[in-house]
Amino acid sequence: MTPDLTIGVVGPHDLVERVMLMGHAAAPLPCRLVAAAYRDEQEAPDKVTRLGPGVDACLFASPVPYDLARRSGVLTMPATYVQLGGAALVAALAKAALDPRIEPQRVSIDVVSRADVEEAYTDLGIPASDVHSRDEPGATGTIAAYHERLNRQGATTGALTCLPAVADRLQTAGVPVIRIRPTSAAVRSALHTAALLGAHHRLEESQLTVVLVEVPTLREPVRRAAPRYWRDELRLSLHRLLVQEANRINATVWPIDDHSYLVTATRGSITTATDGFRVLPFASRIRDELGLAVEVGVGMGRTAHDAEAHARAALARTQAGKQAQGFAVDREGRALIPAPRMPPTGAGTLKPKGVEVLARLAAKLEGGDTVVDAEGAGKMLGVTPRTARRLLRTLVDEGLAWPLPPNRTPQPGRPRQLYRLIVEKLGPR
């Protein structure tokens, strides 16, 4: 059973209470409402941040808090706001007509667009030529000063505001004011929209995603001098690492052949693992722990077959050196957000001491063999086995060597620890 949607309701206390009392029954889908009430619209971004990533969508009291949250960059989920034009504006104008201090044709109005103002006045048959409107966002003090200035100049007889804090300031200043409050129909419509946006977002996040991971080192022909078992051990270590990463994002891993793996996940989990498709998934940890470069393609689709086909297309692009065009392809076959290339793994990015030791060992290697132990490394470097063992551990810490299983022998004593030197990190020689 699909869990209920969670909708964050961001607005002044009275509107939030009103929405909460209407309850989830007003939404077209089962949903849970979470209150995030504020005293001033400027608090909206902080309220959204406090709601956290568990919210599927946000519903704002008006365009003002929505715009503040959007500009601050905290909106990571779909969002909408309650419309305050139309019936809400007409209702406020009716209240203004009952106030002997206010002439509806000589007022100032905030937040509501000029088009909505003109439409409402036309429907009522009232001229709007002397009506002042401001729909630009701004601080509470700025908007209150706008209304107060026009009233003091005699240009208006009162103000119609969508913002509770502005209404409070104008009342304190002695300016006649009417609050534009959303109608129940407008609140239901906004709640309906928020639920649909949240459901669509959740559907997008649960979209089937396939990740193909290929290891060029394992794809290359086996060197005669290389030990037979190191490739098997490398595959096992890589598979173990991928399983750990997959478990972290609720994905599954399947080996395809000797040099490639298939990871099945959701778009939401891969979005998190790739920082919004900006970095290759799994590549950084594989490089740091195993010293391997990998090629990755991510694909989405309506079926597993489509997702895998798109992943192969993305992988081909990566292998062709066109990674800047995006390593992920959506279900329509389009490349997603361009991803930066992985940091170079050449000598310029490695610690000088480790590179120097690796270069000295590589210069003494014969027959293409890249596996050494402490005794052999000590002879090549002209140091004791104890010092060589310490240097080899340093290479492992810096990602320049990979420890192999100990070479057990019938003789008593400590088993021989072998290390595979990752000479590829020295670049072309």
C-alpha cells in the first residue's frame, strides 16, 4: 500500500489552522498535513527548511511566502500557493463597500496581479482607474509603507492587503484596511493542486532507474606475469563495495560479466547518490578504496528494458569521452543535467611521497608484474622489509596500491602479504 502523501502548509496561523481543520478530506488523494505557521512572511524559508525532505509538496498562503522560499533556494519539492484573486478579491471589495471610511474605487491593493484587479472591477462594474496595485514582492515594512504613503497623500481611502502583518501595521498607523482572505474554494483548489504535485513528484522519484558500471581494468586482457587470482579477488571486492553502496540507497546489484555490473534503483535514490546527477555514482568510493577507474551510464525508462537501453546509451557516451553531455538519460531518451568530469587521477592529484615510491618501484618491475611483497619491495628500494612494509601501507592509504590476500605457505611464520601496485596512476610512461 502506498503511504499517504505529506503536504507542508506554510502560512499565517489563521490560514494554517483553517487548512488543518479542512483536513486531508479536501485533497483528491490520501495525505497528511503538516503545519508550518509563521508570524511574518520573511520566516517562510526557515519554515520550509524545518519541514525537511520528508515533505512531498508545500502549500503556501500566498505568492509572497512562496516567492521568498523560492528565491532563498530552499524549495527542493514541488510547491504551490493559494490564489487570492477572483472570488477572494471580490469578497474583500464587498467588505470595503460596507466600511463607510473606504471607497472601493479609491484603494490600494497588494500581492494580487493588476490583471486580476482589472478583471474583478470589470465584473463588478466599478472603474479601476483610481485603484493602485502592487504585486511585486517585498518586506512587510516596505509594503505597509506603500499603502500608508498613498493614504497620507489622499490618493486612496484605504488598503486591501493579503498579508496579516501588513494589516496589523496599517491598523496601528490608522489606515483603514481590509484583509483579502482566500475563499474555502480557493483553499480546496490549492490543496488539490499540492496533492497532485506531490503525487507526481513521488511517481517521478520512484521511476525505475538502471546504472551500468564497467571496469576497464577488468576488461583488459590478462597479463601472463600477473597472478591469476588477483582479478578474481578484485571482482569480489568490487562486488562487495557495490552491494554496500546499493544497500545504502535500497538498490540491487547484479554482475553481468567479468567486467561490468548492473544496479537497479529508483530515480530518487540515484538523485541523492549523484548530488542531482552532478557526480558519477559509486565512482569516487571505488577509486578511493580500490584504485580503479570506472565507466558509468544511468538510464531511466517505463520498463526495465527501456531503462537498461538508456543506460547503455549513456555508458556509450561516457566511453566516447562525451561525459560533459550527461552520464544519465531520462525515460524519453534525453540527457539529464550535465555532469562535471571526475577529478583527474594522474600524478598531479596524488601525494608526492607516495608517487615517488610508486615510481621507483615501477621502474624496477620486470615483465609487467605489478604484485610485490615487503621483502621484494625492500630490495628494489634498498630498505629493510620493515620499512618497505610501512611504505607499502602508505601506498594503500593513498590509493596507489591494493592489498591482496596473504600468500599462505606450509612453512611456519607470518603469511606473505602481497600488494598490487596501481602503476596506471602514474599516467603514460
